[in-house]
Amino acid sequence: MDEPEFSASSPSSVFGPEELLACYARGVFPMAEARDDPRVFLVEPDQRGVVPLDRFHIPTRLRRTVRGEPFQVRVDTAFAAVLGACAASMPGREDTWINDPIRRLYLELHARGHAHSLECWRDEFLVGGLYGVTLGGAFFGESMFSRERDASKVALVHLVARLRKGGWSLLDAQFLTEHLSQFGAVETPQAAYLRLLKPALRLTPDKSALSAPLTGAEAVAYALQPTTQAS
């Protein structure tokens, strides 16, 4: 499907937070060719990366790490900093798709309560985290970063725990990567993804679960809890 593009010079009334949420609701998302390219494209991939919440996997070593609580996990205390870290160059990731128009859009979504960050802190330094968008019972993971070993992985476990606890049903990862595969992420055709998205959007999860404090042991337990079947 051909999708429009917009740029840093486009009026905010042309494409703003409401238009971006509408894109998520129909299964497309924004990306830029490069951090310094002002253009933004709306992408609808043929294959979609999804992390099934009821089949989330945590490798054994990582379970021990999360339970050991090497980081202080916070929610929405440094959204702009997480967004900036995800946009920054890192070894092995010299360029990213997060440009200035995208930064502005997600900062606006955060101000409206639709975009959230999970952050890992050590000694008051932000060492890792992730951010994404919530709409109904769907959470759209956007990007993550690590400055210390396992920091983004710990943030992901805490995110999944909160999504399970709060009643979300879909964690969209956009594309399947080797990194996400270790957690049980799968690739699904876009048509099948849309069939998952539609009922998820009708849900009303408990958003307070995102910011509720969890110990490392509680995060592992919630992330791995079996799905309850109605009798």
C-alpha cells in the first residue's frame, strides 16, 4: 500500500498526534530514512513483528538478572531522554529512523498520555529503556536502547509484566529481529496482524498498571503468568 509522506516543514495541522493515532489504529506506523532526513514515511509491512504476551519467554540468566534488581525501573520520568537516547548513534547503530518530526510527534503523544517510557536507572544515571504508544489494549513498541548490559531487556520484561497485569492483549514490535526472537517474538502477515489489532483496540486496560511499582520477582511472575481460561 502506498502511503503519504510529510516533512519538518509540513504544518502541524496536516499530520499531528490524532492523525498518528489513527495510523496506528489502521496498522501503519511512521519511519524516516535517516535521523537527519526531514521526511517521514508511513509504513505498512507485509510481515509484522509481534511479541505474544501469553507466550513471552525470558531466558534463564535474564530471569536471575531481573529478580536481582540491578537497576531502578521507572516509568515516564524521562520520556524525552529515552527518545533522545533511542535516536542517538551507538556502536553498531550509526544512524536511526527517529528524526525531528518524529521526536515532536511522540513528545506530543506523551503529553496526551498515549506514549510511555520504561527506564532503567543506576545511581541516578539513565542506562537503558524503551518507549512506545498505547491505544486501547494494544501497545506499539517503538525503540529501545542500552548503555549497560541487559538494561533494555530488563525494561522489556517490566513492560510485558505491566501489560499482562493491566489487561493489554497485543504487543506490536513492528519488525522481527534476532534480539526480540529470544523473547518469543514471531512474524505474522499484516492481514493476520490486523485481525489481532481490531479486538485489541476495543479493550480498556488499566493504565495505572503501567506506572505501578513492581519488584523484579513480581515482574518475572507477571510476565510469565499463564493465561486464565474462562470456564
